[in-house]
Amino acid sequence: MRLITLTLTCLLLLSCQSAESDRGVLRVGLAQMPITMDPRFATDAASVRVQDFIHRGLLQLDEQFQVQGDLAERWENPAPLLWRFYLKPGVKFSDGSMLKAADVAATLNAVMDAKLTSPLKASFAAIDTVTAEGDSVVVIRLKKPDASLLTRLNLGILPASMAHKPHQARKTVGCGAYKLRSWTESSIVLQRVDTQASVAAIRFSGVKDPVTRILKLTRGELDFVQNDLPPHLLPYIKQQQGLHIQTSPSTTFSYIGLNMQDEMLGDIRIRRALMLALDRRKLKQALFADLPVLAETVLTFSHWASTPLSELKFDRDKAESLLDEAGFKRGEGGLRFTINYRTSTDPTRLRLATAIAAMWQEIGVEVSIESLEWGGFYARIKRGDFQVFSLAWVGITDPDIYRWILHSDMWPPKGANRGRYANDQMDAWLDSAAEAGTQAERKAIYAKVQQQMQHDLVYIPLWYDPVIAVSGPRISGFKPSPDGNLKGLMSVKLSGQGD
């Protein structure tokens, strides 16, 4: 702690820059910059969170994960495979054009178009056709029942003229509260469409190093940061006059991904040994100030589809026994085998990987840590190019996430079953859950899914990350969201202090 304080103090003294004068501009620091502003292609958390300001979908979820209208004012389900959505009148895109049903149909049809190769295509596989009835009614006909259809219809809608085009990462038009004004290598600036708002513009700046992000907050160069902050910085932050910390539980699930098609990791004894060798309680206490809540599955305990599971407990002796049984006895120097562990260059993630590697070293498993810049790292994980990696599922609300990450039809590039897990019984359960008629039926099926997922150790669960939000003196009124979204920044009050 003393070293951190000294480092930050020295940086403050060395800096001769004054806080940037940006009246009406809210300045937000991001650990990772978004990859795309095209809602048809966004899968990374940073892109999704920034897009929330630009785009709106037919529907949205509230804090209880219940479906609410967004662009649609109402909807009906007159037949099992038929849905009608009635658009709110008077909604405009940021370019001034009026939102029409044809825009919604064009966007959804583009995502389903195999030529576009949208990573979201598999999520809409149950849809047969999307058509417009006049300017205000969208009609969706299904090939088969889809219990999760409504939760997926938060997809940002583009004008039809843009929806037909190939991927456009840095050029977009939406009907959200903000529009994209500029995008440089280091920042993205959004301009408020309604000029009467307190926050006229938002600048999202990429600042990878957490110490630097906090330093910029302290100097008044940033107004807000959230998450991707090592908890050991919290004592320093609390000492800084004008900075306000908020922490709350989240739905972000941190995990270790495993390549099930790897010759060694395909053996469940190896996967179980790696899990048993991890003292998760010690990890979260040492690295994250004991703020995370241990997780056994993707969904949080309070979610309607979650089921209680037994805790995966630390047992180093059992881990050693399983490795012996699998034929990997300790060799020269106590080494059994070596595995490659991919992670990003984010300091917090790198520290976690190092700590995990140290625990696996105790059971004779040598770990080669490969840290890559976010873009390269994420690209490799998405295509299944890894042995072991660590990441987090951010803002999970729909239990159909289990289909997305477990079904054998969801191997990359079709879905996010990046470890290439395959289990016929699991596939059957997931197919049934997707078509179940009632929430009770879905819950019963998902209980089996979660139990099997834990048994097969498709992923090694770690914990649910906390939301840690830090605000500077210029803003007030922010309320953290359990899924980590930043929508609350749209309604904060921005003062002239520091301008």
C-alpha cells in the first residue's frame, strides 16, 4: 500500500498537465476500448456497454431480468410460432430519419444472413422470417418455439440502408440517446442527440493500466471509471478527496476456460485435478480484497433459473492422486507436464493468471503464461485457439447462455462453446429448454444442465466479480447496475467543477 501511494504521489508531482476543460463532456476511462459499434457484431463487453448509448432494441431487460418494451410499445403472441411487435410512434435515428418496421426487419435479417457472418447468427436460429407490416408493425415467424426470443431482442436496430452493408465497426447510426461523433485510436466521443441534457457528450478513453486510470481521476482528467480495478487500490482511492467509491454484487461470472478437444485436457481427471488445486477463497482474498462471491455456475443465486450446487472445494492431495491415476506422475524436478495459459495484458488478469499458475505448480503442473493485447487475445479465444484461458461472462441475464456455451452446435465460429464441449444428453436438454413452454419447465431442465456442467468441468468457475465504480467530483447520481452496464451515466448530473 505504501509503495502504491508513493508511486501515485510521484506521478502526480511529475505531471505538469492540468485537467482538461470539457464543459458538458463526461470523461470515462476504459481498460479496453470497444472493438465495434456495429450491433450485429458486438460480443465483447466494452463494445456492448458503449453501444448502449447509441443503439436501442425492440425490447430490454429491467434489473429483475424481466422483459420491458424499448422501441416496441407492446407485443403479442397470437400463435405459438408467431409474434407481432408494435413500434412506439415518433422514434428517430440520430441522422433524423424516422424508425420504421422495415429497419427492424432489415437488421434482424442481416444478422441471420450467412453471408454477413455475424457472430450473433446462432442466437436467432429459431427465426424463420422477419417482415414489416406497414411502418409500425414487425412480424416474426419462428421455425420452432424459442423461449428466449424476447430477451435477445435487445439487439440494436440500424437503418435499413445500413443494415444491408458489411461490418462497419467505426461508422454507425442508432436511435439511442447519443450518436457517434468521433473515434480515434485512444478515444471515442459520443454526442447527445437531445441538447437539453446535462451530459452533452461522453468521451470514452482507453487507459489500460489501472493505476494510471486512478491517477487520471485524481488529477481531474477523468470523471468516472468502473471495474478492472485491483482492490488493493481501494484504500488509496478512499483517501482521495473528491473521489466516491461504490461497490455492489454483480452478474459477471469469472471462469477458467478449458479446451476439451486437447489430448490432455480431454481427460476429466486432469480437469478435475486443476480445479481441486485452486484455492479460490485464498485467491479472492489475496487478489480482490475478498469482494467477489464464489460461483459454481454462470447464473447468480438470485436468478430464477439458477439451481443450488455443491461447492467445488480445494483439495491438493486429491488433485495429486488424480494426476497420478491419469498417468502423469511427477518426473525430474517434480514436473508432470506443461500447459499454455492465455490471458490479456490487463495487469489484474495477469496477476490472476500468475497466482493460478503458482497453485498448479504445487501439483507439478508447469504453466506457460502467454499474455496478449486484448484484440489478439480475444480473437484467439473466440476461434478456440488455446489450452487454458481466463475470462468473464459479463452481464448474463438469460439462461440460454448455457446453450450458447455448451451446445455442440455452438462450436466457433457459430457460437461461444469455445472449449468444443460435446455431450448428446446436454444437447437434448438445451434443445428442450429452448422450446419449453413455461418458466417452471425451463427451470427444471436448466437444473440438470448446471449439474452436468459442473460434473464435466466444462469450465472451472471462479466467482462473480463485484461492481466497483469510482466517480470524480464533477458527477453525481450514478447507480451501479448488477450487469455492469453504464447506462446510469446518461442521467447523472455533471457540474462545472474542474472545468
